[in-house]
Amino acid sequence: MTHLALKNVSKHFGNFTAVRDFNLDVNKGEFVSFLGPSGCGKTTTLRMIAGFEIPSSGEITINGADITNKSPNQRNVGMVFQSYALFPNMTVAQNIGFGLQVRKEKEADVKDRVAEMLSIISLESKADSYPYQLSGGQMQRVALARALAIRPEVLLLDEPLSALDAKIRVSLRGEIRSIQQKLGITAIYVTHDQEEALSLSDRIVVMNIGEMEQIGTPFEIYNFPTTVFTANFVGTLNTTSGEVLDPLKGLVTVDGVQFESASDIKSKRKGDKVRVAIRPERFNFVSQEKKANILDCTIESINFLGSIVRIQVKIGNTKFFVDTFNNPFLDLPNIGAKDQVTCSKEAVLVLDE
């Protein structure tokens, strides 16, 4: 059942269109991420849900109630900001209970709710501490607890982890997801970090220049991108220009080298220009496994990336990356050596140029 709905929502700032004709239905308890580069409209869309921006056109509803033109304090949403936005002169407990105090909740109820939130974020011992006495990760957990304390209909998170270091980000995003699932709250999460979006989300909305490029599960977005932008933005990808050789057989060529694809290109004609995309991990060396496409190559370079070894190969006149898991017994080819790589036809994505 749809809990949050955005229907034909647009936002203009003078002659500039920040968001154009945005449509989205979010179910109760769903975690949806808005993913895209800076300036793509994801934060503007979040701010319209929060009430900090009013749409130029369109409608926003929560549980069927129209909130499009309501002020932030009239729409019962919780907001977590990148900058924590904690009150420096208030203790952790006072910060968490602030929204409840504004709503004039009973003192006993506020105390109980604050204790519950402190337990959820595992900061009971910090109740009387001030923000300057906390780490960045602890401050962000307090900001999350404050947003959740008012029992919002929707939780909005605007790049909440971008100010933290890498290890804390990984730990805290797991906590955010766990708390969201435990409470069953609907969440909208804004990020430009693809790993965050892929690891956290039930669905991802990929945005570009104010428009929705693609929406789907992390599995769908990564493995089956429908646009060149999505394919390039999410994950590492080999992309190159090609042309259709045989639409019925799914054959395309890249600089004269033939690839067989499982993409549906029956509507195209021989000679049509297309974009060919293959994830580096979808390649194997023939010595490892043989698949539909067996391609002669030359080893160009080898880069160690921790758990991954990224090998650049030249197929025809085009360079591709091949990723393989690192292990102490990995038999690497020599730079300049002739070899063969292989990939399945399902690995070869054919997109519009």
C-alpha cells in the first residue's frame, strides 16, 4: 500500500528547473534512496517532502493526505541532516526530547521516549553529555534519535554520513538500516555514494539533471541498467561505442570485434549505433571458464585494489577492464602477453547511444 506519493512534482527556481515531473510511490516501511551526482535534484526533492521547499507543480501525499503546501511542522516528518544540527547548549537527552517538548508532550512521556531512543542508539551512558563531548558517529546517532523521537510518518536523511570517515560510515549505515527495519518506518535517503545506496536500499531512484533516470532494486539497478547514465554512474563499467550486426541474433560489433548479447535489440537495424557495456567482473580468462563470447586480447596493465585485481586488456582496438578476486595463489598474466577473455551474452548490455 502506498504510504508516500509524489505525483508530477516539479520545482523551478526562476528559469532553472531543479526537478522535472517526478513521480514516485513509496510503500509503508520501505527504504528508498535517491542516488545521483551533485545538482541532480535529489536534495531538492527531499526538501519538498520535508516542506522546506514548495513544489512549483504537482502533489505530495502521505497516507492519502495532501501535504504539498503544508509547512514542515504540519506534516510529521523527521529529518536527519549532514551537519548533525544538534543544539550545542543542550545535553544528548535534551536534544532527543526537543521535538517532543515543542509538541508539549507530558514530561513523563518525554522522559520515557528519550530513554527508549537512547537504548535504540546504544548511548544510554551519554544522556547527560553535550555534543562537543561526542564523536561524529555518536552525534549523528543522536540526530537520528531526535528525528525518530517524534514518531514521524516518514524519515528523511540528507547525506547523513558524508562527514564521517569510511569505517564509521560503514558501521553507522548498518545501524541506520537496522533501526529503520526494527521500527518499520518509511525512509527516504539522499546520497551520491553508490555503495551506500546499494547496501541500504529496498529500491533506488537514480536521478540526473532533475529527472528520474531509473528506479529499481539494487540488484536491478546494478545488473540491468536501462540508460547509459545509470550504467556509468552505478559501479565500475566498461562502455564503448558499437553497432548492430544482427538484431535477431543479438550480435553487435566493437571496432570489428563481434559480441553476442542477450539484450533485446530486435527493434534495431543492422548498422545502428549503440552503446555496449560490460561490468569488469563479468569477464573471465578462458583458462578459468569458457562462455558465449571468447575474445582475443593483449594484457595492457595490472592494478592491485586490495581484494580485487583489475587487469586492463585490449580487445581489438578497445581497452576493457577485467576484475578478478585476489588470492595468494593467483596466476597473473604478463603485461604485453596475448591471451583470451570470455563473458556470457547476458553480460553484454546494449544500450541506446
